[in-house]
Amino acid sequence: MIWEKSPESAETGECVEVAITRSEALIRTSRFPAGGHLTVGAVAWARLTARIGDLRVA
């Protein structure tokens, strides 16, 4: 599984990381990567990221 960070992450490297699978997105903090993750369905993740994109444009 490949965990990715936003290119806009903090200079310290501490940020939220996401791993995408066919059916879900797994979200964790880079500060404690072994501390578990939040799982979100693919449809919910797509809606969330679309909404964030809408907010950035506004």
C-alpha cells in the first residue's frame, strides 16, 4: 500500500496521509503512522475531495 502526502504539507513533514484502494481511502497522520487509520468509502472520499476543491476555488 502506498501512502501519499499533500505537496502542501508542513515543512516538518507532519500531515495527513492517504492511501487509495479500489473501494476505499485510508487516512492517517504522518506523526503516528502506526497509530491506526480512518477508512472512508470511495464514493464518500470522492465527494469530500470534490467539496474541498470547490471551497478552494471560492
